[in-house]
Amino acid sequence: MKFVMDNIFLVAVALVSGAMLVWPLLRRGAGGPSVNTLEATQLINRQDALLLDVREQAEFAQSRILNARGLPLSQLEARLGDIEKFKDKPVIVYCATGSRSATAAATLRKNGFSNVLNLSGGFVAWQQAGLPVQK
């Protein structure tokens, strides 16, 4: 106990750094399975995966992944019928960075979509990988 009190700053730094290491694992678990840009392109090319952009319409209109379908997160539940035919196909969900798409992926799974994947890093990661975008 004396060591902890004498070195409270070091103990605090150790706890914070440990929490920072665990946080990405917890976030990834909440959004379900995810894929990186390489895995996503393989799914698109080999299994004709649906790319679902859940950013808002203005973001989608500005630029998007080639052949992606736009369906804002705010309208997702109301417009599930628009993508009903993709229930048994791989669906890769993305937003700007991957946080909104985790919520969308959970919603899709709850509504019977069997193979939903979150694009790690979202649209930003796609652009950084130098993959094609549509403007």
C-alpha cells in the first residue's frame, strides 16, 4: 500500500495506458465482426458484397466508395425494405470512421441480416488505402 501511495502517478499512468489498450477491443466487440479494406475488397469481388454507406446524405453526395448504396443511419430502420434482398449476402457497412456503422451493423443483425460486417476505419481508411471513390 505504501508503494501505491508513494507512486500514485505511476500507478495512474499504468491504469490509463492499460485502459487505452483494452478500449479498441471492447469497441470492436460492440459492433460485431469487422473487416479491413483488403478483406472488404475481396468480399466485394468474390462474393458480390453490398457496400452500405450509413453517413448522412450530404456526406454520401460529396464522395463515397465506388458502387456503394447510401442509407443514412437515421433512416435505416424505416428503410430496411430497400435492402431486404441482401439479407443472405455479405453486407459491409461503413461510415466516416466506423462508429456509426457499428450501430447500423447491430441494427441489421437484429433485423435478420445474417452476414453483416463493419468496415474498420470507415471511409477514411478506404481513402488512406488509395482505393477507388466516386465523387
